Amino acid sequence: MPGRIGIFGGTFDPPHIGHLVVTQDALERLDLDRLIVMPAGRPPHREPVLDADTRLELVRRAFEGDERIHVSDVELRREGPSWTVDTLEWAHQELNPEALFLIVGADQLRSFRGWREPERILSLARLAVMTRPGEELKGTDVPHEVIEVTRVDLSSTRIRRRLEEGRSIRYMVPERLRPEVERAWSARSTQSRA
């Protein structure tokens, strides 16, 4: 299904309300026909806490019911590290988009030149950098366009910390996911103690 397609990747360890909010903004601001949410299988720079199957199922549940968003397991099925350049190659071969956008955060833009094959990435997709209203991006020569998003000061790290401390994550993750996230965390904690 060609058209204007966005790729929004991450570890989603776990997915949270902030992820949902920025995807809505990206869909509207980039006038996307479809947004592909891409959980990373083996991110090259960090090790996820929750296993890949759990993260995939949580992301699918988080975005269920929105026909504009497709959750892909492409990176989870791929052997080895989840390189962005490989994902964009896949998108061109399988989706044949009219326009392809790689949606990243400002922190990712700052480290972009250290990514695997950055010039190839730029030839495959337009970088769309999420910023807060009024935030300026300085000190980069990487071609990009800015999309202002409604930023929620929340991270998967903060959610995991709260779970570790036995504190509530209510309203931080979609309510239909909260019991599943808590069960997954509890199961992970039980396995690590065994």
C-alpha cells in the first residue's frame, strides 16, 4: 500500500502514553497515510528488560483499534542487531512508499552521524525530528524536518523504576495494558531471582 509512510521505532520497554501521543501528532503533522511502529529486536546500544515477544504484544495492544497504525515484527524476526538502515531497506522493498519518514527524537538526531550507514539512511527516508513547541535544534548538519509534538515527560525507564519500587504506573500506560505490564514485570522479576 504505497503512500506517505512513517517508521517509528524503539524498544518500547514498556510502551507508554507518551508513545501514543507522539504517534498521533506525527500522523497529523506529516500527513501520513500509515505509521509503522517498529519494536526493536536487538537494539545495538541497549539491552531491553522485557523480552521481545512481550514487548511486541504490549505494543500491539497499545495501538489496537487505530487502522492508520501497523505494528511490525520485522526487526524482531531479523537475526542480529536491529539496524535502522536494514529496516528502511525493507520498507522500500516491501511497501514501495511514495514518501518514507523516519521519526526520531532530538537526542537521536544529535547522535545520528554515529549510526550505521547514516548517508544511506538519509537516501532512503526523510528524517522527521520530534521536538517540543519552541525547542530549537542547534549544532547539527543532518538534513531533517521538525515536527512539534505534544511531549509527555515520561519514559519507559521511569516506568520500570516505579515498578521496581513497587509504585503504581496507573495513567502512565494505557489502562488496558497496565495489568499486562505489571504481570510481565512480575514474571521477569521472579525469573531473575530464580
